[in-house]
Amino acid sequence: MIEFSNVGLRYGQGPEILRDLTFRIEPGSFHFLTGPSGSGKTSLLKLLLLSLKPTRGEVTLFGKSTSALNQDELLEMRRHIGIVFQEFRLLDHLTTFENVALPLRVLGQPESSYRANVIELLEWVGLGHRLNAHPPVLSGGEKQRAAIARAVIGRPDILLADEPTGNVDPELSLRLVRLFAELNKMGTTIILATHELPLLESFPFPRMMLDNGEVRFAD
Amino acid sequence: MQIELPLLRYFQLNRRDRGTPIVPARSVTGRTLVLLIAIMTFLSCVTLGAVVLVQKSALAWSQDVGRELTIQIRPIEGEVMESNLRTAVALAEATPGVAAARALSIEETQKLLEPWLGAGVDLGAIDIPRLVVVELSDPAEADTDKLAKDLAVVKGASLDTHAAWRQQLNAMAGTIVASGLLVLSLIVAATALAIVFATRGTMASNREIVGVLHFIGASNTFIAGEFQDRFLTIGFRGGLLGGVGAFLFFSLIGVAAGSVMPGAAGQQLGVLFGRFALGVDGIIGILAVVPVIAALTAITSRITVRRFLQRIAS
């Protein structure tokens, strides 16, 4: 599903942030992406989200090289990938329902076709009672659950999460990762970036460790 | 009773189905831009109105003047003026395309000279040229060359078709119309530039929204459409405001011109500059400017957004 072959990345004329990354991630797997701050976790996720192009090497997603994708192909591929950020990135002027439904709305689907699905998903993540609330009045945990719901409403094959528990307390962090584990059980490939040791120790998922621009796998 | 315009209904339905706008209204530099577009629309309408006014008046003058010829007979020693006048009238009446010909009396001729010589001057002792006014039934069919040739038998007679004057008038009107159109295109260009800057500012302040839309898989066309919707609304509001302003301006000027110079003076002003009334075509012209400005706003913002998105992508 995901294949990196000698991938390197640098910003402008700076040093290589990521060096010679070569690995393969199987469909339906769950990986923690870990490493110290500045090790390149976010850059690696951006490569996976296709919002950055590697300066060398090749990234293959869903069996297709991403190096020569045109705008439409890139867009189509990106629709199979969901992402959750540490800072939630919800649109404050839209309700929780509208934020979660946004990926379907941008596809031009009428609200009547997805309303029931969105409500069901919001109930699943425990936000059934917050449909019409706007992000500024939601708690950190509620915001992150809304962001997760938005990331999975389009049933992505890959779900990326960049420090999704960075802004919530330890108890809620565990609950959020359990939510990701539930999604993984349903077949979604998950890569969750975190540097919180308690989380890593609480779940038996393999780890991708980034250090000094290089990646190492550990069970 | 609620009046439903098809276009308005389309937007209402469209908006209702699409929920809260993705680009928040307050994030767009709305009021300032509405005011700016209103001013630009007003200026466009006034310029367009002035151009139409000049063109209409010039056309009317040219047509009036073109329907008349003047035969001038200079006094020549040994010639009998009255006899020459009768011959000239007869020759003119025999020319195809001529409706009527009439020699101006001595009194009428003296009246024509009054503005230059003053009233009360006895011109009886002076031999002055006399005029025959020839009215054409159809300027296109009138054989003025034949009349000019025929008049060779009348000593001292010359034919004035006013061609040079008409040419000059047309050239002057053409220059004013061309200048007006140039001003109009400059206003349109300035409006487009203002919209480009406003759109760039809006894009910059909505960068987070654009980023979110990108990572959830929105196409550039979708994003551009969301911004275009916002600007189309602004364009319509501004255009309507400016259009109504221009309509009121022309109405007030029309009323003011009638009340400041009533009677004969007002009539003369009307003859010279045309009536300051819009007429049906004027109202249609102003109405046409509103959607044009709205479309210009929407298209310019769409192009600007797409360029912005392409720059981000590259």
C-alpha cells in the first residue's frame, strides 16, 4: 500500500531532513511514528499526504508512483487519505456537523445524501449531542474527536495522525488512540505520529522510529 | 407579495442546499469592496450615459443639417437678384430628392445678420448676398451634383451642402465617444485591479481555510467557486447600488435642467445637448452595467484565486 524507495527530502538549499527512507507498509496495519522533536515526523506525514514531493527517491501509494501524478490524479489519491492534526484545524464558523461533512460537501454531494452517515459517525465518536456546536465552544477532546470524524467520513484507506493527542490530557489520549484502533480493526491503515511514551507502551502496535533523518522499525 | 427573480431563486436554493458558506462573509473585505464597486459602477453608468447623450445629439444634429442645403447668390452688377432667386428656386425644385425650396426675404436675411451687425442697422443701401433654403425629402437620393451643375446658369450662385460642418461635427462627436469609451475601459480596468487586490487579501486571510480544503481533497475549481460566490454577491450589491445611484443622478439632472432653465432656454439647451432624460434604452444600458460589473467581479476573483492556488501548488 505504501512504499518508500530511497526517499530524501530537503527544504530549499538546506540539509536533508529525511535520508534514504526505504520501507513498505502493508494495508490494514497500524504503526506509531515516533522520534524526537524535529526528527521529520511531520515532513514524512506530508510526503504521505502528497502535500510535499520528495527531492529524491520514489513514493508509491496504492501501487502507483506519485512522482508523475497530474493535479486530478493527485486529488483523487488524496481523497483516499485522511489526516488528523494536533491543532485540530477545524473551521470555526462551521458547526461540528458541517466540519465533519466537509470532505463529502467538497465532492458536491447533497446534504440529504450524507446527513444520516455523518450523524451516525458523530454519535460513534461521542459527539451526537454536539452536532450544532461550533469549534470554539468544544473542549480539546471534542475538537479532536470531530477532527477524527472528519478524517474518516470519506472512508479513507489510509489515516494519518500528526500528534493527535498533543493537546489533550493523558486519559483522553488513551481513549483517542483506542478510537484509532477501532478504525484500524475496520480495515483502515493507520500511521499515528507521537512522542508520548505512555501511549506507545499502552498499545502493541509496531513503531517507525525516525532519528537523524533515517527510519528504523521496531515491534 | 414577494417577487422572486429566477437568478435570485437559483442562488437562494443553491445556498440553502450547500449550508453555511465555507468562506465566511466577514472574512471578505465586503463593505469597502461593495462601496468601491458601487462608485465604479456609478462612474461607468454616468460615462456610458454621457457617451450615449453625445452620440444621440450628434446624430440628430447631423441628420437635421443633412436635410437642408443652402444656395447663396452673391450680388453681381448687371444681374437681377429677384430673377436669379426665382431661377435658383425653380432649379432646386426640379432636382430629384428635393421637397421644397424657398428664398429668404430681405427681412429674414437681415435678421440672420443681426447677431454680427446688431439690430437697427439699415441694410437697404448695401447689396447683401441672398439665400435659398432647400429642404430635402431624402438626403440619400438628392442629386446635389446635378443641382450644383444646374446652378452654373445663375451668376454668383454657389451651393452649400454643409458637408464640412457635418464632417467636423461627426469628428468631434466621434472624439468624445472614443474618449468616453476609453474612460469606461479605464474604469473597468481599475475595478478589476481593485478586485484582484481584494481577492488576494481575502485569500491571504483565509489561508487556513484553503489549507483545510486542500487536505480534505477539494479541487482548485471547488475552492475558486466558493470564493467566486462570495465576490459575485459583493459585485451584485455594489453594482446595484451604483446603478441605482446613476439612475437617480440622471433623473435629478433631468429635473434640475428643466426647472433651472424653463421655457425657451431649456428647449434650446435640449436642442444643443439633447434631453437629460435616460429614455428606455438608457435604463436598459444602466441595468446592463450591473450584471456586467457583478460578472467582472466574480470572474476576476475566480482567476485570481486559481492563480493563487496554482502558485501554492507549485
